[in-house]
Amino acid sequence: MGEFALLARLFHSQGVDDGLTEVANGDDASVHTLPAGESLVVSSDSALEEVHWPRGFDLQQAADRALQAALSDLAAMGAVARWCWVALMAQGAEALEAMGRGVLRGAARSGVVVAGGDSVRAATNGLTVTVAGTLPSGTAMCRGGAKVGDGVWLFGAVGLAAAGLRQWRQGERSGAWIDAFARVNARLAEGVALRAMGVRCCIDVSDGLVQDAGHLAEAGGVRLLLTLDALPQVAALSAAWDDALDLVISGGEDYALLCCAEPQLEGRLAGLGGVRIGAVAAGAGVEVRYRGRRVEAKRGFDHFAARG
């Protein structure tokens, strides 16, 4: 089966009934209507074998995971996810089909329409995902909204995905931590709920807790004081590895949400499943403590940083 027939079989039959898609997958471009009073939120993300997932990892799972990683950016803005466009890079037809099926599976689970994309034969398997959603104009949660006196809240676990990836590379193929790496779910519902309750500062944790917290501190001109004592995974990871704290604060790949919010929202944030892990203070940068002592953080993931 050729490229176009395979893509048609995978994607063109997908039902589109979101009420906002005028022209869907299968034409030169997709066409969409925006609801009145709403703004468009768009993000793009790429994932490659041996960079974002190890060789031998299930390609269907990898593509699903890549879509969730892209959707996590919409969650951090508080957007309702609506569409995705996917460019597949595959070493052959089998890999193309596996990744295509992974995208469809993730899209169905997340309630988004696969509105278009492209495919190409490549030396390395991978995909680039563009996602789009909507939110009421003027309500987006951005990185620069932290204020002195805000609490710092985490939605989701950090460190478990990095632990799972380490286990995979050590030869293990099952377990809760491996599942934390493999089965990512963008926190779209939490993002919408945070935005609706008035939170205006948020980021998704993809490159490490401290590195991403640093983006909030820099954008807001503030200092984030974090404590790890409220995170139950620290003890669990410490039982397995001496560098557990490094996994928690620098591991990345978790796609949790980190937000800064006013004290009066504390009860609602806790009810939504958030854990308060710190406070916003005057100054700059990020300080991390665990059991009363300061923890020095390693740098999170950077594609172009020099490797030692």
C-alpha cells in the first residue's frame, strides 16, 4: 500500500463533527471557524526516536505520547484543545502506520480532531505535532503572571517519568514508573479549570521542575521558593536511587502543570488535586529545599547544551 492510500485509510475516514471544522483532513488545508469572543491558541512540538524515546519503544505509544506532550502546552494556557496537525517522519510503511494509529488513539482520548498533516520517509522515526485550541479572549494563563505572595502549586507527579526512562534503559519493560514515562496524559481538564477559576500564571513541566519554574520566575521578575517535602514520590524514588532528588527537580518529561495563584484560591486548588510546593517572593531565580536543607539543582533538558 502506498503512502497516500495508507494515510487515507488511517485519517480521512475520521469523523469530524465538532461544529467548527468547515474543511477537514484530505484537502490542501483545513478550514475552521472560531467561536465568537474566543482566541486561538497554537503550539508546535517535535519528537524523535533516540531523543524523545529510546530505540525499540513501541512507535504507536511514542506517537500518542508526542501528541500528549504537545497538548500539554495548551493545558498550560488553559485552552480547550480542538485540533491537531501531524507531520510523520517514518523509516517505512510499518512505522508510518504505527505512528499514525498512535496519533489517532491519543486524539480520540483527548477529544481533538486530526485536521491534517504530512508524511515523509526519513532516516529516523519521528513526528512534528501542531495543536490548536480556543479560550475566551484575554484569559490565557501566561508565564509572567506570578506575584509576590502567591502560592506555587503542582498538578501531577514529577520525577517518575525520568525514573521510568532510566529503568527502560536498564532493560526493564514494565512497572509503574515506566508507565509514567510511556502513558502521558495532557492535563487539559485541569488547565481549563485553573483558567476558569482565575489563575493567570502557569507552565507545563517538560524540561525539569526547576528549569521550568525558572521560566516563571524570570518572566514575572520574582523568586520562587520551592519545597519538596509535600511530594510523596521523593521517598519512593529515594528508596531506589541515591540521586532521587535530581530526578524530581531536573528529570523532565512529566508534563505536570506548575502554577502560581493567589492565596484565596488555595481551597479550590487543593480540591482540584493540586499540591502546594512553595511561594512567590521578591527577588530572582528558584530556591529548592527538602527537609530543611537547600538542594542544588542540575540543569534540566536542553537540546543544544554542550554534553560532557
